[in-house]
Amino acid sequence: MKKRKERVSSESTLSSVVGITAEGSTALTLAASESKAQKDLALVERDALSGIKGRDFDSACGLTETGALIVWHASPILEEMVAHNQLDSKQDPESFRLPATSDIENQRQGPTAQMTNISFMVESSSSARPTVQDDENLRGDFLTLINESNARIMGRYDAHISKLKAENTKSIEELENERERTRILEERLQRELENERTTAAERTRLLEKKLQRELEHEREAAIERTRILEERLQRELENERAAAAERTRLLEKKLQSVEHDREAAIEKTRVLDERLQRESEIAHTTASRNEALKEEIFKLNEELEHGRTDNQALMSDILEKSEELATLKYYSNMLESDKTHLENQVDHLDKELKYARKEHRRYVSKVLDAARAIPNDLEPINSDALPGSRRTSGIC
């Protein structure tokens, strides 16, 4: 907007100068009315100078960056030169010519270009020789003012450029400081991250070491419990076997005495039949629970059949020794009952031993699986191992 105003002001100044020149040329052609032309020219010059000064006041003034008003005085000097040249050229119209095209273009570029680049080519005739020295003086003053204006303008430009350079340098320094702070912050964050990683690795190592120790303790405790259980079961099994062997020996002795007491076999056989019948009924009711008992009952039935066959052969002897046979039958029944009871106990102990070994193998397998699944599955393995240990203690 400011440039446009300056351009309009310069164009108005140029048009005024051209108008003044044209009016001066017209007045000079009227040689018959020289006095009237002088009066008219004086009026025109005064009006033109006042109009030019009023229009060029805005273009000749400018505000600095701090708001101070600077008034340029070069334009009035230029206008006075034009008026003076018009007065000198009133006798010779050809002694004044318009500015060059390049000068007009420079005037359109603004007040600064107008002050620095406008030049007028004034050709003085023989009648204008007395004013050449004045023109030179005016031209020198005009050039001095232009140089001073250029110096002030360049000074402001240099100050503004210096200010921009200082701001740029300050911005670069702030950017470098910010980069340095960012680098320091990144290094500090990197160190903190490394410390966190080291601490986490140390905690993980300590936790794994602790879990390994707990697993070793659990494994040793499980092995010790298994060893104690096996020793206890082994002792109980040995005791049961010794007792069964003793009972078998006594039974064999009793059977030998029964062989010697054939006369009491009839009564004992009858008692044995009744006892075997009851045992058969009991065996049939418990057949679904114990297959081993069925086999023993089958064996007893076979022995009963053999006994019956033997009893038929000994009927004649039994009739003679019924009392001895009854006694023998009673003892035989007792021996068979003891034998059956001992065999049942042996089978029961074998089953308990097998179950204990199975539970032991399962517990050991769980412990090994827990060792391979450290540390995530440690607690579920402990919860599974505790019921097994309670069942093992119940068996013991």
C-alpha cells in the first residue's frame, strides 16, 4: 500500500513537471506578449510549486522503525531547479527539454529512486550563460542531499540487516542449546534405561536362583518322603510275609494232625460244608469288588470237591470215628478260614503297595514337570503335590 502511494505521488509529480514544461513552451512562443507571459508564468510557477510541494509531502516523508518522522527536502530543490530552468528558457524554447525515459522509469519506482536517479539535461544557450554557475551549485547541492539520503537509507538497511543477523545468530544459538539439552536428555534416558535393564536382569537372576533353591528343597523333601514310605511299606510287607509264613507253618502242622485224625473227618466235613456254603454266598455278594476273592473261592470249591470225593472214600472210617471227624472238621474249617484271611491280607497289601508306587511315580513326574516349567508353573505343581502326599500318609 505504501509503495502504491509512493508510485502515485511520483507519477503526479512527473505529470506536474511535464505540464509546467508545456506551459512554459507555449508562453515562450508568444513573443508579442512577453510581459503578459512573464506574469502568467510567474503565477503558474507559484501554483505548480505549491501543488507539487503539497502532493509530494507524503512521498517525501517516511517513518523509521522507531516511529520517528523523517522529512526529505530533496524534492523542493528539484522543483526549484525546474522553475529556474523555465525562467531561463523563456527566450529560447529549445534550451529546455523533457527528462529522459530512463529518468521517468526511475521516478516511478518510488521517492528513493526519484531522489537518487532523476537527472535533467539542461542545455544553456548564449543568453543563459550567466546562470550556469548557479545550476552547477544547485546540482552539487542536489547530489550532496541525494548522497546523504542514500547514506541514511543504507545505514537503516545495515542496521536492519545487523538486527536480522543478530536475531538469526541468537536463534541458531538457541537451537544449538536446545539440541545440546535434547542430547543430554537422551543420554540420561539411555543411562536410566540401561540401569533399569541391569536391575531387571539382576532381579530375574535372583528370582531364578531362589526358585531353583526352592525346587531343590522340594525335590529333596519328596525323595526323602518317598524313601521313608518305601522303607515303611517294605517293613510292613516283610512283617506280613513273616506272619503269613508262620501261620502257614502252623496250618501245615494242623493239616498233618488232621490227616492223623481221619475218624473225626465226617463231622468236620459237615461243618466245612456249611461254612463253605456261607463263604460261597459271601463270595458271590463281594465278587464285583474283588476278583482275587473269586479265584480263591473257585480254588476252595475245587478243594471242597476233592474233599467230598475223599470224604466218600472215607465214609466207612467216618462212621466209626464221627467224634474225631467232627473235631477234625472243626479244626480244618478254622485253618481254611485263617488261610483265606491271610491270603486276603496279602492281596490287600500288594494292592496298597502298587497304589503307593503309582502315586509315588505320579508325584515324581509332577515334580520333574514343575522343574522344567520354572517359574510359572511352580505353584500349581505344589497344589497338585500336596494331595498326593496326604494320600500317601493315609496309606501309611
